[in-house]
Amino acid sequence: MKKLILLAALLGFGSVGIGQKRPAAPALQSLVDTERAFARAAEEKGTRPAFIEFIADDGILFRPAPVKGKQWLIDNPLPPSDKRALLSWQPSFAEVAHAGDLGYTTGPWQYKDDVHDAKPSAFGNFITVWKKQADGSWKFAADLGISNFEPEQPAAQWQMPANYRDLAKVSPVVNLESERAALLAREHEFSKAAAKSGARRVLVSFAANDVRVFREKRFPYLGRAEASEVFPTTPNAWIWEPAFVDVSRSGDLGYSYGSYSFIREDAKNVTEKGNYLRIWKKQRGVWLVVVDVANPLPPQ
């Protein structure tokens, strides 16, 4: 029986006939497959070679300011060492635009100072933005994350949602220039409203119901009620300065990144600076935040 099954697989019997092409994987599945291949490459080849392989030519890393990641990795080689560090991760959530050209993944990561170490020395969560390239492959456009304490339980691995529909062939194409301008305007609106009414109130009004918020030394917050706890009730000043925005061809998913500063009410000077990455999703014609991550710069 096993021989018959193997023979059928080799000859292409079954739902795909001889000479027929296998149907392309849905955009969401191909995105997650790429993220998993990225993680395997890091384990087999090393973190830096994997990043160089999977980052887009114009992809961004934060070192600490945004830089063209591929060139930065080439120009800043690691010093020789008798140890090989291991950064490992897995996606637990992913989403793609209707056009299948833009998406993001998020999930837990862990780090070992040496691949042979028994236990990791650091833990956290990542957020990676992916863009479809001209050759049909996915390459990541931006990557940012946070560190947190060791989780008590491993995160659930990603599974294809039962109700997922691949809309790449039927999604409308929007005017990218006008949509980028609209998203940038929404970013400025967010920052101005936060300065006027407080970040907690603004996040609740600008965020989607299933928003994910990432802050250093904390586990990810899920949902508006949880996420609002990130910001104190006191009128502290949060200022966001967007440096870049982009949107999908279907105009339903976009992202932005830039710098932020935080001033406590009882302090005269800026008490924290850092980089942020924000992912937006259009719902009923309005851009809403679905991911918000802030990564503070090291103290000077």
C-alpha cells in the first residue's frame, strides 16, 4: 500500500493531474511559509545570512535609527567568535491585504548566546512587515520587536483561519499616491489628538477592536480594553513623528514607522525616545490601528 501511495505521489495522481500546475498557495499561506523559511534559515545558516536573504533591497532595520537593512548588514559584519548565537522565532498571527501584496506577521522570539546553550537568555515578540516582490516572492520591508520575560507557556502556532478568502484576483486597485497621503494625514491626526485629549482616549478611538499593542518588558496586549492600559490616565505627552508610510494596492492595509518621544507630566524634559511601527487596516472606509509597537532607545 505504501508503495502505491508513493508511486501515485511521484506520478502526480490525485486532485492534480499529469501536466497540470498545482494551484498557487493562498497569499496568507505563502506569507507564513516564507516567515517559517526565514526562521529555518536563521537556525541553519545563522541570523545575519538569513536576514540578508529575506530582507528587501529597500527593507528597513532600526540600528537604532531606520537604515537600509541589507546594506547595513553587509557594511557591519560581526567580529570573529567561537560561538554562534541563535535567534529563533515562529509566527502566531499573520494578515495580508486583499491584493496579496502587503502583509505582516507577529509572534514570539527567543535568543541563545550560543546555539549549544541549554536555555535561551532573552525572550520577546516580533512584528515584521512583508511586501510581495516583482518575482512573486515575499521579502520583509520592516522589522521591529520588543523583549519580555520568559513566557509561562509557549504561544500557539499559526493556523490558517477557517474563514480565510484569497481576494487577490478580485480586489480593486486604488490610487497609491492618494492613499499614502491619506494614511499620513491619519498619522498626524492621531498624534495631534493624543496631545490634545491624551493617548489612552485616542488609542481607543483610533484602534480596531482586535488591536495588538507591544511595549518593552511587557507581554503583548490584545484588544482595545487591554491596550488602553498601556497609557496612564495622567495627561502625559506622547509625540509621534512619522518618517514613512505605505499601503497595499487594494488600499485596505498599510503601515508607518518613525520616532516617538514621551514626556511625563512631572518632568520638564523628554523622558523616553524610541522608534515605532504601526500597522493600519481600513474598516468601513476608515484607517484603524491593528498593530502598535514602540521600541525605546537605550538610555544615553
